[in-house]
Amino acid sequence: MITNAKVLILISAVTVFMSSYFVINPERIAVHAAALETITNAEAVNSAVSAFQEIGALRGVDPIDANAIRNVYVNSLQALTQEVDVNNDLTLDSDVLAAIDEINADNEPKLAAQVIDKTLQRVFYLTILDRVTTVRDAFETASTETLSATWDEAVAAFEAIKGTAARENKVISANRQSIETGDNPALDVQVSTAFERGRAALNKLNSSEDLIEIKIVRQIIRLSLVRAYYIGVLREVEGIVSNRDRDIEEAREKQKEGEVFYRLIEDFITRENVTGSELIKAQLTGNIATVDADAIVSALSRGFIGRVRAELNANETSISDDRGRAMEVSEEALLYANTFLADLEIRLDSARRSTIETALNNLKDASNASDAVNAEQLRQEIESVLVSYEQTLAVSEYEQTMSTPFVDAAVTAFQTIGSLRRQDPVDAQAILNAYTGEMQHLTQIVDGIYLSSMDSDILAAINDISNGQQVPLAVQVIDKTLQRVFALTIYNRATYVLELFDDLTTGELELEWDRAYSAFQAIKSTVARENKVLTANRQSIESGSNPFLDSRVMLALIDGKAAIGSAASNNLVQLAIAREQVILPIVRAFLIGVLREVEGIVENRERDIDEALEKQVEGIYFYRIVEPVIAARHPNGNVRIKSQLAGDLSAVSADQIVSDISRGVIGQINSYLTVYEQSFDTDRTQARWASEVTALYMQILLPDLELRLDATARVKIENALQDLVEASEQSDQSKAHSAQQTIAELISEYENELI
């Protein structure tokens, strides 16, 4: 059990305030488009399908022959996978190869076999989508013969996943605790019929109408398959829940299947329900005991509800002047709704399912007739049912139970200052007026705790604005310093709750956690930023994908609040993990901020010195927020980073800064791995905590590790991290040792590539 004394030791010995998160583009892939030959005929796709089916048979053999699978994959399926990777900025080839290596190493081969199967299903799904999209885009310029050949490739690819599309529906059980079988939507028939409709339209007997038809059938094919994979996710959730108390190995295999299935539909949920998507991923990669069927179904439904609304909005804007577009999006609205209509009926009633289903079908007719008046009424009917349905879902939201007026007032002041500093000219007195009060008081409190001088820095910057001295730099000092105040407030309150968990009442603990939540509102937009990553030539920084760190923090705040009020025996370790899951993504966000300013320095130092200098000031103040972790484990690198962010612009090296951050983070990882190893046999909960935090730190390095090594190395280390966590839960010493060895070897190899 993690006691208060152990918490204090762990905080002082292993955690300094925060880690240094940096991110390098996760879309880097080893295979270049120029090196690939596109699969250009149905016969070649048929060969890939046959290989997929052969692999299916091979993975059912015990023991599984990894070399046989590798031979079939490399000879007949790898080219198609690499093509999909290039077209979609993915690394599915690396995922498959790493899974084959896992089988070869006898590391949970059944799980690895599921990764191969579901990843290859994704390859065929994306192959279908690529082909039908190509037909849509080239419809007006390409010949019927050319279009038909491409269409045939899509039809051929469908044969690989037809069985998945033929499965029965899965729905929430009456008690909301599990998943059960529903009716059969015959999605395989629906897709096959759509292919035939599309084939007929390729004759172009009425070109404009046939193009509309192609657009509609493309959506039917695409979203029917999405629905099939949605059902697949729920099928695996059913398997997790039904097996976790009687067959752990089977439950974990189902969880792995669910995890990889979800990757196929993740983008659809993320667009409208980012926090829900992060919740689903956490449940499909975490402790099987915490998998909540109702929460997963609800998060999926919220995502698809958002997609329905998006299509309804598109219908509203196109109904009067773009009949084809209105018809297409009305079809999409129905297809998205089909994913959750069975659940809607369970939570509401059959009458309201009938109402929304009828309205969605009638909207298609109104769109065909360009009947804007009727369409508006139908959209309102649909929205009314959606609102009622949404209210029945089990949505994960933060519930603030205590009033936090002091922090709230400081947040409001910060937001006011944010508006004022963007004005031209900047009104120094107005900024001072907004700062004076709760914002200044909070700054002074934090100064007193951490022996800093942020209040003096802010007042000096306001004075510079009053005197017209380097105003652009001064406003950045104010903004970044105040963000530091809120970051330290979050860290301080979350740590306080953990340290005094046994000494305070539940209400007192909730108040402090609520204060951390309130403070987070000030910096939420910074935490929500997209990645900034090293360029391929390592000379500068560029934009990467969005890691949705703000949603991760929100989930951790929710989990921490639940742990405070929980009577479970492991509530303290859950709170300790939640604290790290709050703090480390925030640190990562500020490191992304540092790299964003490095990008600005490099881009502007030859053409706009003033802009470059402003970015340099932003960079050094962002870095101050997370400096302690780098200084603790890599002091020389810390000195170099500060020197570059305060010295000659021409000396700023993106690769050097990224390398020094990496070395600091590696030091932190090694510290946590030591805690893991030392506590594995004596304190399993502490080992589990250390494994979770190790994984959080490692996420910093993975994109750059992929850049400097390759995507397969990234996948292998991700697998090892998951094994590290699972080994502590399963008391599996052999698995723990193997995971540690893999991590150590890959980190060593990566470190050798750093400057």
C-alpha cells in the first residue's frame, strides 16, 4: 500500500515539478512514396486478400509460426500496407512487423496475432476508401473503363473484411453493465448493394446525377464499414466484461482486439468528443477491471451524435443551392445515426426511434426535392430527439462540488489581461488594474511557496509597457509568467491533496482538487495546442498531430476526483497516478510551447529580428516553467537550453534543444525504472505507480525516437511499456524483466543518436 510517508518519499526522490515533454512528428514513416508501386488491379488486391486469409489460418495454429506469417505478409501484403501508410500518414507496416516479432519472441502471441488481424483489416478498409474516393474525385475526367477498374479493386478488397461486416449488432444490456447481441443489420449486404449501385453509375448515362449517386454510395460503403467496426469494438467489450472474472487471458485478448478495432473509428469520435475518445482508449489499454460498458457506449454515441449534427448543419447550408451536396449529407446523417439508433431505443423508447428514423429518411427526400422549408422542420425534429437521447448517456464530466471564488477571479483577471495585451496600443494601467487583486494575490502566494519573483517580473513588465520599452516582449513576459502561476497552482494543489490524503476530510480534499481544476481553466487553451516536432533535416521545428493533452488532463482530473470520494482500497494509488496524469501533460504542453517558439526563432532570425526576439522571450519564459526536471537529470543540457533561449539568435539549434530535452527526460525515465525494479517484489502498488509514470514520461520521447530510429522501434517500446504496467498488475517477474530489457536497449540505441 502506498502510505503518506511513501508518497512524500516518492515525490521528493523521483518527481521534481513536472517532466519535459517534447514531441516529434508521429506521422514519420520509413517507406517513401517514390519507393512504392501502387496496387493497380483487382487481381493484385485479390492476392492480398488471399494472403490475409492465409495469415488468418496461420494465426489459429498453436504454436503460431511467426516466420510463416512473416513470409506470407512480406511477399503478398506488405506492399499494399505500405501504400496505405503513405497515403494516410500511418505506420501500419511497422505495427504488423512488430507484432510478428512479438510472436517470434513468444511474448503474448495471441495478443500479437490479434494486432496483425485487426491492423490488416484496417489496411483493407483504407484500401476500399482510397479507391472509392479516387472514383469520386476522378469521375468527371476519367473514362468509365478506368473508373470501373478502380472500383473493382475496392470490391476485391471488401472480400477481406466481408465477414466482419456480416456480424450481428451489439447493444448495451438492460442493466447497463455489459453488452449483448442485437439484431443483424446485414451490413455486408448493404455494402455489396452499394457497390452494385456505384458500378451502374459509372456508365455515366446521366453524368451529373450519376456523380451524386457515386458520392452517396461512397458514404454508404464508408460508414457501413465504420458501423461494422463500431460493432466490433462493442463485441470485444462484451468479451472483456464476460471474461474478466473467469478467464483473464481471454479478457485481455478481447481488450487488445477492442483497442485495435477502435483505431479504425477513432477519428470519427475525436472530431466531436475528444475527451470521450481518450476515455475509450484508456479503458481499452488499462486495467480490465475498470472497463465500463456504459461509459464506452455513451462516449461512442456522443461522438456520432456530433457527426449527425455536423451533417445536419451541412444540409442546412446546402439545401437551397447545392442539391447534390444536400442529398449526400442527409445520407451521411442517417448513416451516422444508424450506429446508435438501437441504443437510443433502449434508453428512450421505440416511438422516438421511429420519429428520428422517419425524419432522417424524409430529410433525404426533402433534399432531393430541394425543399428547404420541410427540411428545416425535419432537422428540428431530429435535433429534439438527439437532445433527449444525449441526456440519457453516461457522460464523463468533471463535477465541481466546492466553490472556488478566489481562483475563479484570478482566472477571469488572466483572461482580461489576455485581451488587453493584444490591443494596440497596449494600456499598461488597464493591465495593472486587472492584475491587482486576486491575480496578484495568487502570484504572491505562489512566489512565497516556491521562492520565486513572478510578481516582481510582472510589475516590471507592466512598467516597461508604461514607458514604451520593448512592449511586445513585455506583454509576453506577463502572459507566460501568469501561465506559470497557474501551472504551479495546479501542481501545488494536486500534490497537497496527495500528501494530506489521510489527514483531511473528503470535503477538504475535494476543495483543493476543485481549485486545481479551476486553475486549469486558465491554461487549457495552451494545453490544447498541437504538437511541435523536429523537421526531417533536424534544422527546425514544424507542426505535428494533436495529442489532445487538454482532454487527457480533464480525464485525470475526473479520475482524481473519483479517487478522493472512493472507498476502494487502492484509491490512494489511483490518486497518485491521476496526479501524474494531470501534471505531466501540462508539462508536455509547455515544452511544446518552447518548441513552438524555437520554430519562430529559426524561421524569423534572417528576416524579422524583432519577431525572432519576441519568440525567444516566449521560449525562455515557457522553459522556466519546466526547467527543474531537465536541470535535475541533465544540468549541462539545461544550461545549454537557457543559453540558447537568451543569447545570440544565430546560435539557436533546434536539434540541440530537442536532444538536451531528451537526455533530461531519459534521466527521469531511468529514475522511475529504478523505483519499479526495486519495489516490484516488495510493494506491487508502488511498482504499478512507477510503471504508469514511466509510460507517461516515455511518451515524450517516442516521436523523436521514431525519427532517429524507425517506426518499428516505436511500436516495440510502446508494447514494452504496456507490458511493464501489466507485469506489475499480474505479478509477472519474467514479463517485467523482458519489458525493462527492451526499454533499456531501445533507449540506449536512441540516446546514441542524440547530439
